[in-house]
Amino acid sequence: MIEYSKDIILNTNLSIKRNIEAYDFPTSMTREKSLEVISAFKDIYKDELVLLEDIDEISLNEYINDGLLSEDCLEKDLQIGLVLKDDYIITINDMDHIGINVRNFNMDLLSAYKKARHVEEFLDYKFDFAFSPEYGYLTSQARNAGLGLDITYKVFLFGLVDSAQTYYALKTSLANEGMYFTKFLPKYYNKYATDLYLIKNFGNYRENVEEYLADIEKAVDTLVRNERRFRRDYQVLNRISRDDIIDEINIIETNLEKGNLKSLENITKALYGLKKYKALGFKTKLDNDQIDYLIFNTTKNKYKGDRDKERYEFLNSYMEGI
């Protein structure tokens, strides 16, 4: 991992989407047809193919959080499977018939694409992909049609984006590079998460894909470096004293320890607040690993709603054990 992107780029995923000719997209296909697709993949990958219901809870939530699987994958009346490899994962019958995913590429987007393309070329010999001379590869989401390429960065920006004005300026700037920049709205949130953003590609029917990816790499690199600079000057730019930040840390830690936080929004706001102050060099009772552990385990897909009792009980139990 390139150190300067640490705690700025939280996770990444590149996915090449493909659908099989003569089959409906998963959004409208029958369970019987989904079983046929799974059977075809089983013939190719044997025991490396795992059904969704056999995936352990931790891995399942990682795949959902990283965008490999849809948030409602468990609710679909389809047979969904995954091919699990060391350096890539193929999802089957979820958002599209085929999703070739390379995760955690961080700043090396081009290498991730080449890795996914190598897998795609292999599968191209096995299946006839749905393709239009006018629109390119056909996908369930029109945004991915063309190259069938879906790139996602989840980023944590609290220095660079400090107002609605800077947010929309950055949104416009990245749009000029073929990138969609938006605030992150997690499941069960009533409003956007504080300081969390998604960067996605759009308009991906392009003649020179490697040039396009190089432009994205360059734009993300600039964003990360600028965020690092603004973090360095965070207190001066925002006219916040060291004592003010220490007071805020004490309030967050007291609320966590006393079980005052019951909603998902308040819990994650507090945890990302601690993450922010850790990144600025302040001491907190929870270390980075503990903060990340709590963020992951309080945003699991198994919880239902903003005020799920089990989430609250898990957090309180963890804090009591510290």
C-alpha cells in the first residue's frame, strides 16, 4: 500500500460486468435460469465456486461493503454464486450474470484492470456475451454499458471538502475527468455520512481505455495528495485549537463508554470522528484497528434499520470489555 493514501482511500473495487447472450438480466431472470448459469460456471471452476448461502458472515459483509455484492443480494430469489481466487473474485447472478472483481488496488488502477481483463478474455471463450454494436457490452445498469466497467473508490475526506462550495467544485472538476463524485449514503441512513464519499466512473464506452484509466489514476492521486496537505493545515484553516479537539474527543469517548449512542448515524459519526482525530495525530482510547473493527461490525448488512437493538448491544458489550 502506498502510505500517503492511508486512511484517505478506505477501499476500492474494479469490476468488469458481463451478461450472457439469450438470458435475461438478473433483475428479471427466473431462478431456474439462474441455476443454469451456476451450473455452467460449476463446470469451469469446480469446487472454487461457492454459493452465496455458504459464505461466512464476515466475508459476506466485506463483499457487500466493498461493492462486489448488492445490499439486497440475500433477498433475491436467484441462485447467486462466487468464484473465490487469491487476487480476484467473480460474482455470478447478482447485479449482472458476471462480475469480475479486483479489490484493494488502492492507487494502481491500471494493473487491476489488466488483471480483470485477463479473466474476462478467458471467460469470453466460454460464453457469448450480450453485446450491441451501438452500445457495447450490455449491463443491468446503463451507466456500465460500453466497456462494462465499474470502478469504485470509497474515500474519507475531512480536510479538502469543508463546505458545500468545495464539494460541488470538486464534483465538477472530477466530472470533467469522467468520474462521478458523490457523498456516501449507507443503507439505513436518513442523510449522507459525514466525510465519506464515493468516486465512480461514468461514460465508459471509450476507444482508449488505458488512457482513460491513466487520467483517473492521475486525478485520484491529486485528490489524495491535496487531502493530505489540507489535513496537515486542518487546525489553522478551520481555526480550531488543540484544546477544542481534545474536548471533542472526550465527548465522543464518554458517549461511547456510557452507551449514549443508539442510532447507526450517531455511532458511525462518533467513530469516524475518532478516526479523523487519530489521523491528525491526537491520542484516543481506541486505536486505529479498534476503530475500524467497530465501524465494520456496526455497519454489517445483518442489522436492520437505523436503531437495531443488536447493533447497540454489540457496541456496548465491546466498550465494556476495554
